[in-house]
Amino acid sequence: MSSAPEKRPAREQRDALNDAVRKDVERIEKGERERRSMLGYTVFMGTIAGLFVVPVVGGAYLGRWLDTMGSGYSVRWTVSLILLGVVIGAINVYRYLEDHQ
């Protein structure tokens, strides 16, 4: 009777290991089936670049326009809005990558 409790944890460990191996094999097979092409990677990286660059460039143009509205030479708005564009771009990229993992 004392051998039955010893076998049960070993069986549970073996079942858990089998489940983990099965899940790993399924994940690897899914990755091989859904492998992206070079065009797919290009589009993916282009999307990430666009999500980051557009707010930065938009901030630069808007800041430069606001700086020309005032008298004297100033880049206060330009620098401020470029930095804001970097933050917004980084948030865009982060959210995009979180959704597409």
C-alpha cells in the first residue's frame, strides 16, 4: 500500500511533462505553418516605423509653424513638440506590438 502514493506523484509529473512537451510541439508547428515572408516582415517593420515617425515629423512641422508665429528666433515649440511626438510614437509602437504578439 505504501507504493501507491509514491507512484501517483510520479505519474502526475509525467503527465504534466507530456502536456508541456505537447504544447511546445504545437507552438513550434504553428510557427512553421505561419512563417512570414520577406514582404510580410517589410510591411510589419514599415508599419512600426510609420507609427513612430509620423508623430515626430508632425510635431516638428507644427512646432516650427508655431515658432514662426511669434517674434524673434525661437525653437521652443519645435523641440517641445518633437519630444512629445517621440513619446506618442513610442506609445503607438508599444500598443501595436502588444496587440500583434
